[in-house]
Amino acid sequence: MADATGALDPDESSGGGGAETPIVALVGPTGTGKTALSIALAQQLGGEVVNADSMQFYRGMDIGTAKATVDERQGVPHHLLDIMEVTEEASVARFQEQARTCFAEIRSRGRVPILVGGSGLYVRAALDRIEFPGTDAVVRGRLEQELHDGGPGPLRARLRQIDPAAEERIRDDRRLVRALEVHELTGRPFTAFMPERTHVAPAVQIALDLDRTVLHERLERRVHAMVRGGLEDEVRGLIPHGLREGRTASQALGYGQFLAVVDGTMTVDRAIESTVVGTRQFAKRQLTWFCADPRVHWLPAEDPLLVNRALELVRSGTHAD
């Protein structure tokens, strides 16, 4: 059993009866305390952390992504941090392969994989039965040129004919191009590749619930702390490494704003305000995403027995799926 501090007896750390502890996934909105809980659970379960925050893949993007420092990791091994240059574009399909390789390697050491992050599609890619069709630079380039020349209208009309369900759901131009690319390459509608809510291996997903007002205040304080901690200098230091050219990295919250500060097109105060607003909106989208998944267990983020509660969920989930 778990004691008052939340610690499991050694014989029960794998769920008892020789059952393998499921993959633990800590998900949900940014700023709720996933990192601290992941460290506590890793120490109790003999776990290793696998990052599922797409912006923490990038080397040098530390302050603005709230990446755990070496000291904060407290000796717990972390994987899939600092694996990309800022000029590279993150790929969900590649992440799926990397994450599942990490899971297998961690298991081979007799330890527990703990997936941590709020990038919803990346979490599902790691945990769920989901297939990612290939890509073709020539086809995508042609479609992007059509988008540039004629706007989204003609492309939407084409998608409406071949995959009306996808056309109805897609709101941004990037996914519009992707849906047409997938159909052209595979002959199958984009909706055919939508993920099932079925884990490929036993997993327990835990999210932390926090009062919205408290979360908003916490996110604002965190942005101010990032600025005091040197976010602008971090952005300036990444420019020679290609931050401006990175299609994904340059759009990260805080980084785009402080690139504008460097360029003189935005004041620091305006950059802070924009980053706070953007972070709150991002947290709202994360909340919507994970609330839609009935498999996610929500725990009060400020519960003094949070670690204990999470360990109980993990133990009970040993026999799930």
C-alpha cells in the first residue's frame, strides 16, 4: 500500500502480482504542475521521463518552454529533450517512433515510462493506435503554391468533394494542405487516419485540474519570471542558430514575441502581455483537448496528497486495458 507520503511498498511498485506497471502519462494544461509530479512519481515508481512537449525538443529553448533544469530533474533520467535544432520542423510521426522506442528501452531496464506534456496530438501519437501517412515535398509544395496563388477557397472546394467530413472539421490552411496531400498520396480520405481512442499498450493518463483564475494568475507570474530569467537574451542567442528560419520554433509562445522586441516592432511590455494572453489561450485549448478524452483521470493540482492519489491511479490501472 501507499503510506502517508504516497510511497508504495517495493512489492507493489509494479502493481502487485507480477503485473507490469502501465505507462504513466501526465497531460493537460501548461502551468498545472506536471513536471513536479512527474519527478515525484518517477522517484516512487523507478521511472524515467519521456518528454511530449513539442517545444522542449529544441536545443537552447529552455527558459521560454519551462524546461526542467538538471537540478529540477533530481537525477531522474529524461528523454526527448534537446533533440532538434531550432531550424528543424517537429514531426508527430517521427516523435511516435522515438517515444515508443524510449518506452521499450525503459521497459528493458525494468523501469516505468512516464510520458509528460501538453501537446495533445503528440501524447496520442505515443499512446494510441494511430497511423501517420507519409509526406511528399513536391506534392506539398505544389499545394502550398496553389494556396498562395488562389487562397483556400479552391482547395476547400476540392476537399469538400473528396472528404466532406475533413473539410467541415479543418479550420487552418496547414491542415487543409495536409488533408489534400494525404488523399493524393494514399487515395484515402484524411479522416481515415483519425486516431482511435485505444491505447497500444496499457497506460494511465492523469491530468491536473486547477481553478481557472488560479491558473491564469500562475501563468502570468510564470511569463514574468521567464522574462526576468533572461528570455530576451535566450531569443537573441538563438537567432544566429536560425530561430527566425525555424517554422515551428519561431512561433513558440514568447519566442515570436521577443523576436519582435529584438526587431524593434514590439515593446517588452507588449511582448509580455501578448505572451500571457497567448499562453492562457493555449491552456484553454489544451483543457478542451484533454477534457474530450474520457480516459483522462483529473486530480486536483493543489491536493496535498496529490502524489498519493496519482500512485493509487497508477496501481489500479495495472489491470486496465
